[in-house]
Amino acid sequence: MTGLPDRVTRTVGRVRDRVGTAVQQRVTVVRERDREHGVRSVAGDLAFGCGYLVRGPGVPRPAEVAGWRTRSVGGYHYHARARITISPTGPDGAVVLIGRPVDVDTRTTTTQTIADRLAVLAADASGTDAVVRAAAYLGGRWTLFVHGGDGSLTVVTDALASQQVWHSDDGSTLASYASLVPGGTVLPTNSLLEVHGGTVQVRRYWPWDEPQDAGVDGLPAGSSTEAVYEEFRSRIVAHTRLLSDLGRPGVALTGGTRSRAVLAAYLPHRRDGGYAFTHFATESFRDGPGQAEDLFAASALAHRLELPHRVLRAMEPSRDDVFSLAYRRTYPRGDSLASAFARHTLPRDTVELHSAGADIVDLDSWEGLGGPFREGDLAHRVLLPFNDRRLLELMLSVPVEQRRAGALVGRLAAELE
């Protein structure tokens, strides 16, 4: 009997230890689950930044678009992280703009005004050609959907298709990211998509069917390079001014000619809070001093112009990092995680002024434009001063030798010297 208390004490102690361990394990599991849920929730907020998905009748709503802005037009359901602007054109017809178009010709950034003007053309015209023609010369970054009263749908992108259109074979699902349309096809640049009764047609609409001597942007064919440059400079400065009104301008700056041309177009109307930035991989020295020299050149230029300059370290986060999860959900085959991760540290209200499109020399380079510039959308809005059809037409109007030498872009960049 004298040993009973000791045995009881040891038994109670073992039970207490087991319970304590089980409780601790349960707490750890709950904390890990809550942490993972929190990480995935935040990753979901970052994923598909500024994107959209449009689904036709009978298409179920995917989980990815939960919490997005939602509108219904012409039997289609619109879900968007970006702005949705609608203007009716009559019974069952409407114009829908997703994104931020700007009208360089009228100097407006008001999307509703732009949508209303396109809606008037859609209501008055016998077809969509007038609407397409007017929309083709909008700057900014956008996708246009024109709903006909007969149930048809016409889809047009901005000049460089910077906000892409991925679509299913029957046109019942359309989205800005391939990962939202499994097995989908991307709409080519300079083409439009027509959907009617489950039938999809992709039609190239530019170059226009006009005589070659018609010229571009009001300039007669054969205009001097000087006249073309003056029109080019005026147009890109005006476009950049409008883009800079959409947020805090951040110029993606390197030591190269293209980004310096964008900076030259921005400086005449620099904004309070505006800045330049350069992302840099510290490990790049293993491959030589090229990236470091590029960074120093950009920094020196910004300093000389008294423009704040941010240096962003480009590095890949761990696989379970919030941003890494968001990136893989949005770009399952993406290969620019490091630069996208660097850019996501910029202020959320940044509109990144990126030089994509500056090196276009022919129609193939225009329609084949690629690059990771879109991937900044996971943190802020990426806007392209060269994403303007009239600018691109002007760049293609000079002799091919000058195009290959980047004459117009180089001359604009040289203004900073």
C-alpha cells in the first residue's frame, strides 16, 4: 500500500505528459493551418492582379474570382480585379471596358466618357467597324467588349495587347490570364474576336484596308523625318502625361535607350511623388559587370535629373512565400519570379511606366511583342507609353534603316544628354 501513491503519481504524470503533448501538437496543427490559410488568403488577394474573367451563360463561376467586382451584361457575367465600365447602346446592347483606357486625341482619362463615346458609335453604326476604328487609337491599357442586340460579342485589345484575351474554343469563357482558361487560346495583337451563337471567329483588322499613300496620323505619306519626329514626340509626351495622371508614376529605368526615352517623355510633367526604379540581381556579378554598370548608369542619370531613384533587389522568394504562391497561381509557367518579386515592393499606387514596344521595327515585332512586363500587375499597374497605335504607325513610317537604328526613340532619349 505504501507504494501506491508513487505508482499513481507516475501514472498521472505520464497521462499529463501525453495530454500536454497532444494539446501542443493540436495547437501547432491549428496554428499551421491558420497560417497556411492566411498565407493562401493573402496570396489570393495578390493573384491575378488587375485581371478579369468573363463567362457566358451556363459556365459555372470558378473559385478564383470570389470577391471580384461582378457585373452582368448581355447574358455574360463579368468578374474583374480591374475597373469595369459599362455604357448601354440600346436594347440588350452595351459597350464594356475593362482597365484604364486614355484618349490622347481628346486628352481625357475618364473611362466613362470614353465608353459613352464608343457606345454612341455602336448604336449609330450598322456594324462594329466604327467602334473598332475609334477604340484602336486609344492609349492606356484595356480590353473592349461590344455586345450586339442580337447576342453577338466583339472583343478588341489595346494596341500591344498588353491586357491579353485568352478564350475557350466556343467563346464562353474569356480572361486576361491563361491560367483562368485551361486549354484556351490567346487573341493575337491587331486582331478582334467575334462570338455569335457559340461560333468563334478571329479576324485581323489592322493594317487598315486603305491606299498606302494615305499617310499616318494626319501626316501625308513621304513626310520628312523631322515632321514625323515632331509628331512622334508630341504624341508620346501627351500619352505619358495622361498615364501619369492615373497614379504615382514610377519609371522603369535602365541605362538603355528605350527606358531613357520614356523618362524623357515623362519629365515635362513630372509629378509629386514620382520616381524611377531599377531592379538588380546581386548575384549577377558572376556573369560579369553588365547589370551593375546598367544600374549605376540609371542611378547617375536619375541623380543628375534630381529624380528619386529606388534600387530593388531581384531575388526569388521561398516556395511557400505569399508572393511566390500568388505568382505560381497566376503564371504557372512564368520564369520571371525574381523581377516580379522585386517590383511588388513598390508602392501600391504606382503606375509603372515601362518601355515595352519601343523597339518595334516591323509588323512582326509588333505582333510578337513579349516580355515579363505584365507581371508587375501583381502589385501595381503597368502602363506602356508606347502602347499607342498612332505612335507605332509613326515609328513604322520612317525608312527601314532608321527603324532598325531606333532613330525616333534614340532621338527622344538623347534629349537627356
